[in-house]
Amino acid sequence: GKKLIIIGRAGVGVDNIDLEAATKRGIMVVNAPTGNTISAAEHAVALMLAMARHIPNANFALKACKWERAKFTGTEVRGKTLGIIGLGNVGSAVARRARAFEMKLIGYDPFVSQDHAKNLQIEIVSLERIYKEADFITLHVPLTPQSKDMIGEKEIAMMKPTCRLINTARGGLINEEALAAALTAKKITGAAVDVFPQEPCTTSLLFGLENAIVTPHLGASTAEAQVMAASDVAEQIVDVFKGFPPKY
């Protein structure tokens, strides 16, 4: 790409771009970290509610002409503890929505201020405390060498048997083998996963588990998010061509 000036990522994560190679060649990389914030947050909340009320399994059973009402007794999210790992744009948006459900919010993010957490009515705690106390845990952190497999066998062992995990951030944050083993052994109640270590993903240890909900990376898959992310990137490309610094 001899004439390449800028690479635009119409989304948040840039782990699919060789940043080191781009930097060496003086190629600018921009993204759209806010374009899909609401869509990703809403999807995380949707997965939480789907787990709490067994919606996918109940839908599947009834469409198979089985009326199994007693089998799908759920749980209210009101009064439950939601542990939010990562309080950036998406994590903060999830917190605002969870407050409307009257949930208790605890969170972990070494980069946010106490004022920000206080405004969101979140108690900042350690990861260990989230693992031990949360009824639902939702991940909203980037995939880095430090965060890869941040939840594995050791972390899952700290969780309550009633805990449910949600990952709409990046595949690789949760060790898939450890998660599948825990779900199979009923060490935790459930998991909802929107992202996978390798995508597209058509085979996974989670696919055959009744207590796992899986979706094909739909966090940003709304008409609104796609338009906003594309517009954000396009505007930055125009700015760069005009000699202005890009926003992101």
C-alpha cells in the first residue's frame, strides 16, 4: 500500500489491524469507539435477561410443541449484584441501564475515577470480589496480552453456583475450555457469549450446552450502530485529508 495514508476501523477494537506495521510506515489508524456503544450495551443487557428468564430454551421448546412452563422458572434481576469489568463507554452504558432494573452495581476498572464510578452508582472493587459476590458478571475490556484468559478455571472457582457470565467484548477474555467445563459441571448457572477467539466461529465447546447462550458477534449489529460507526470513520478520513488530527 504505497499510497496508504489512513486505515479506518468502523468499530471499537483494533486487534484485527497490525498497529506496529502501520506505525512503522507512518499510516494512521482510526476507529469509532462510540458509534456502537448503545447497541453493544443493549445486547449485553438483552443476554442477561435472556439468561435470567431462559428465553432461548423456552422458545425452542415451545416451537417443538412442548409446553414446559415449570422447567423454565427464571429469576428476577432486581436486587441482584451485577459485576461490570471495564467501565468505559459500553460498561458505563450497561451500568445506567442496570440501575433501571434496581440492581446492585459493583465494578472494576483501574483507569476510571472514583467520581465517574460514583456518578454511575457503582462501587469500585477488586476483581476477586466481583468473582465472589456477583450474580451476573459482564465483560467490557479490550483483548490484550494482559487480559487474555483473564477468566479461567481459578476465577470461575471463586464464583457462586448461581453466577451467570456475559461476554460481548472480545473472544479470548474467557478461557473457553474452562467455561465449558464449569457449565457442564454446573459450577456456575450460565453464560452468554457473543464473541469468540476465532471468528467467524462455526464450532465451539459451548454450542452443545443447554446453559449457554451464543450469538454471532451481534453487539454492534444494529442499523443505527453501523451508520454511526461508518460516519465517524468517514469524518475522520476527511479531517486527515484536510490536515487536521483525527478524533480517535
